[in-house]
Amino acid sequence: MKAMNHTDHIHRKLQVSGVLVILGLLVEAVCLLWSRPIAFVVFAGLGGFLMATGVLLFLYSLVFVVSREKEVVAADKNEAS
């Protein structure tokens, strides 16, 4: 039961990171069509922030999966003993 809740939590983090990356790409695509000087600031600032946040959340969730799986395996071994 614990592992099932854990995988749902990881899937949720991966979905959020994917949405952040897609939002960043959409912001950057809109900025490419916008021909004002502020477009670059929005492109680099908001689009870059959303993309970087999505990528970092994705990488963090991958690292968290490995460490969390080790804890679950150790807990299962303790219960079996």
C-alpha cells in the first residue's frame, strides 16, 4: 500500500514538471511572435524560469525516487523479519 501511494506521488511530480516545461515553451513561442523589446525579457525571464523549474523538478523527482525506493525496500525487509 505504501509503494502504491509513493508511485502516485512521483507520477504527480512528473506531471507537474511536464506542465511547467510546456508552459515555458508556450511562453517562449508567444514571445517569438511578439516584436517588442519587452518580449526578450519575458522570453528569457518567465519562459526560462518555467523551463528551468520544470527541468529541476523532474531531476529532483528522479533522485527522490531512488532514495525513496531504498527506504521502502529497507522497511519491507524489517517487516518481513
